[in-house]
Amino acid sequence: MNIITIARQFGSGGRSIGRELSQRLGIPCYDKEFVKKVALETGFDEKFIEDRGEHVQVGAWFGSGLGAHSMAGSQSIEDFLWSVQSKIILDLAEKGPCIIIGRCASYLLRNRSDVISAFIHAPVEDRAKRIVKLYGESDVKPEKRLEEKDKKRKLYWLHYTGLEWGASENYDICLNSSKLGIEGCVNILERLGKGES
Amino acid sequence: MNIITIARQFGSGGRSIGRELSQRLGIPCYDKEFVKKVALETGFDEKFIEDRGEHVQVGAWFGSGLGAHSMAGSQSIEDFLWSVQSKIILDLAEKGPCIIIGRCASYLLRNRSDVISAFIHAPVEDRAKRIVKLYGESDVKPEKRLEEKDKKRKLYWLHYTGLEWGASENYDICLNSSKLGIEGCVNILERLGKGES
């Protein structure tokens, strides 16, 4: 397999798995680097792209219509970002082996036979501990932060793909990173990436 | 890990994976053998248990109430089978390493740390070919047979566990047997069963 896409619940360690896998397989991992590419192409700020590039702005977006976000013509900023991101992902896949984190890459590349799509998840209690360790405390309880971020990713997936984020049938492999360990998940994906089974 | 539970979409090869895994790990695989145990305990016919032991009888059950199926007191046959099956699964898990196919075993054993729960799925077109090859043609189109059986399993899960059958977060590992191959799935689960990662 040439390409591995990694979708992930917030705090499940999906990003860490992608980075470690990138080292082991010696292929690029697009995550932050991806955001830079989109920034370069669109002129938008990186932070803005991180916020809007895989999250539906609940309320603002669905609630009050698209008026406030409209670009030239009637395209919303989200739709504009979606089209730029989609094009970049399809281009990256053409360039050669890589790992792509999030951004509906598994959906966009679903018709390529050289892609393995993974989804990483973990129980809420473990993810709560992980995000506090990684990103520190905030005014909002970690469980609430998880719920909000996952909800946004779920809505984003549903809106742009019509499919359910996290439903096993939308991925080739789904892994519980608490049960199998970050290292265990990397090992499984490394073998698949090398075409071993 | 001592115990591997395998839930599966109809025609995904989950049962074949369980049997091959059983050979390789040298531990029993409860599937047909399980049905025999339930038959022995309840006096019901094996065919009857296969039909009712992990399927909701849509319409008959939800539609017309439980009256027609009531056992002593107000317990339905399905509830009676559920309680017998649950007890047998919990007992089997106590006895030692094994593989259990279907019957909500991953849910029943969710609090044991020595269990790996797997879900096997595959695209409809591949499963349709597989069931025709394994079970032959019937008056009903294979896609329709898949849809009906999966729907019944989904409803059964929802009714007895309150959870969604096939949602990745309800399993430790979910595998697309078409993409990864039956052999590939067995290899991954064999390593997990041996405690390798």
C-alpha cells in the first residue's frame, strides 16, 4: 500500500501514530504540513484553517445560514476550503506514498486500491487524560472539549461525505489505541504499509 | 489476551476467520458448538436457536408485542434465549482462552481486560458473491439477504446492548476482510491473541 489515511477521535493518539509511522516507513505525514499548503494556496491564516478545515461551525454555519461566510458568489468559506483541501489531497496521493491525517482523506481517496484507511479511537476517560497531558487544562472540562470536537468532526464528515464518521464500514481498519497501545497500532499499520499481512 | 470475540457482517468471512484463528492459536472456537450448548440447556432445536439467538424477529417481535412468544410469566423466547446465551458466554470466558463468534459476546465480556473484540466487515458486492458461493442461490437476491440479516443483527444488538452494531468504538479492532484478506485478518488477530503487537 502506498498511502495510509488516519482519521481519529480527538485525543486518541491518531496524530502520534501517524508521525511514528511516517518515521518507520520513511514517507511524509501530512498534518500540520498540510495546513501550511492550504494556507499558501488560499492566503488564509493557519490557525483559521485548523479551525475550519475539518470542523463544522455548529450554529454559525447551520443555524444562521451561509451569509456571514459567503465568498465570491454564494460559496461559503467552508465549501471553498473543502474544495482546496480536496484538490491538495488528491494531488498528494498522486505524488507518492504518504500518510494523511484527518480531513476526510479516506473518503476522498476511497476509489484508490493503494490506500489503507484507518480510524483511531479510544474510551472517553483515556482521551480526557491524554488531552490534558498534551494541551493542558482549560476552563472547559476535558470530557466536554472531546464531545464538542468530535461532534464537529462528525458533522463535517456527514456534511461533505454523506457518511458516518467512525462507522467501521467506512474504513479498512479501526483500532482502539487504549486497548492495543499507540505502539501496537503503529506496528499493525506499519506491516500493512509494507504490504506484509 | 485470552479471549477473542468476533462480530461480523453476514458474508464477511468472520466465521472462517474465527475457525482458522482457532487452529493457529490452538484454542476452541464457539459458533456451532455454542448453539449445541444452548440446545442442550434449553431443549430448543438447534435450527431454532440459530434463527432466534442473534436475530430480532422484525415485525413479529416489535410489531405485534411479545404475547405470541411468551414463556412462563411474561418472558419472551428471545429474552429467555438471551439470558441462557449470556450465562453460557460468561461461563466459557471463565473456563479459559477461546474464540466466540457473534451473540453480542464483545458486549457481554466488555469489562474483562483479557478480551480482544473484533468486528469483521466487507463491501456488499463482495459479501454477495461470498454467500452465493458458500450457501448457493435462493429466490431472494443476495444483496437483499445481506440487508435483511444485517438489519436483524443490528436490531438485536441495539435491543440487548443499547449500542450500535458495527460502530467502531464498540470493538477493539474492526477489519475490512475484502481489503485486508481473510488471511490478513487472521494474521493480525493471531498476533494480538499471542500478545504480540
